[in-house]
Amino acid sequence: MASRLEINFVRLLSRCESIASEKRGEAEWRLEKYVGALEEMLVALRKSPSKPTSEVLTEYTRKVDFLKGLLEAEKLSSPTEKALANQLLAPGRTPTIANERMPATKTVHMQTKARCTGEMRDELLGTALSGKGTSETDLRNRRGLLLDERQSAAELDAVLQHHHNLQEKLAEDMLHLARNLKNNTLAAQNIIRQDNQTLSQSMRQADLNFEKLKTESERLEQHTKKSVNWLLWLMLILVSFTFISMILFIRIFPRLR
């Protein structure tokens, strides 16, 4: 669960991204102050016991650095320098809040790129047409600005549609993988259930065989005891008969003198 410090950081970061996406005047000072506060909160978040994972911290750092670079690029005087500095910026890779279809820093980056491109075209058109009068130059500049804005809006819509298609494809792939995982899990459960049934049957059969073996062993032991008893009685009868026969023999036939 996110800490209170991280929740406040995400709220302020989302607010900064919202301000950066708007058209600001030269007197706008909130974004610079907010970005400074973001840097302090990011340092405190790194030292916090309940800090997020390293991947999340890296993403937070990437977004704060992007906002800092955006402010520094806006302070440059030449549109060419602004465009070059904007090209070197690296926006965030993941949305800051859940309801964003694409990262806000990417949207700001594309808007800033389109704005810098328009300023460069305005500067080139103003230099090339400086001798043809102010009214014609203003008219062309306005037409170029409108064209740039339309082109930038079209590019932004195309990028948004592309990301939307990618997200839909990714969702379909994840759904397909989830179905395959569910089917494999059900198949594994059926195999395990069948193996358990087979094992239970084998254990019951082993117990039954053991009981039968025990019964047969007892019967064999009883039979062995009976055989020994009969043999003993037969020997006793034979010995007794022999003894009586000798006595009778001695009585009937006395010893010769």
C-alpha cells in the first residue's frame, strides 16, 4: 500500500503535468515552484522506510527530470534551441494516474514539440518575408500557426489512436493467455484428481491384499499346528503299542533256563 508521502507526491506530479499541458504565460510561476517541491519530496521518498520499488522510483525520477528539462528549455530564447532541447527530453513511460490513456508527459512532449516546430516555422517565415509588409507576414504567420496546430492535433490523435489499438491488442492477448492458463490449470487439476483416485484405489487394494495375506498366514499356522499334533499322537500310540507288545511277549514266552 502506498504511503501518505507517495500519495501526495503523485497528486502534485499529476497537477504539474496538467499545468505543463496548458498554455502558460511568462508570469506563470507555479510550475517551477511545484517542480522544486517535487524534487524535495522525491528525495524524502527515497529515504522513507516504506519507499516504493526501484522501478517506480526510476519512473518518478524520469518524470521529474522531464518537467525540469521542460522548464529549462522554455527559458531559452531561440526557437531552434528550444526544439533541440525538447528533442533531448525523455518523457515518462507509464501513466501517473489510473484514468490516463497514455502518459501525460508524452502528451506534453508532443505538444511542446509541435509548439517549438511552429515557432521555428514562424521565425523562418518572418525572416524570409520581412520585406513584403507587416500585414502579409502576419497573415501568413497566422495561417502557418493554424496549420501547425491542426497538424499537431492530427498527429496527437493518430498517436492516441495507435496507443489505444496497442492497448486493445494487449488486453486481447492477456485475455487469451488467461484463458489458456485457466484451461491448463483445469487440465492439471483433472490429472491430479485422477492420480489421487488411482493412488487411493492402489492403497485400498494393498490393504485388502495385506488382510488376505494375514488371514492365509493364520490358517497356515493353524494347519501346521494341527499336523504336528496328529504326528505327536501317532508316535505316542506307536510307542505305547510297542511297550505293551514287549510286556505280553515276555509274559507269554518266559526266559529259557
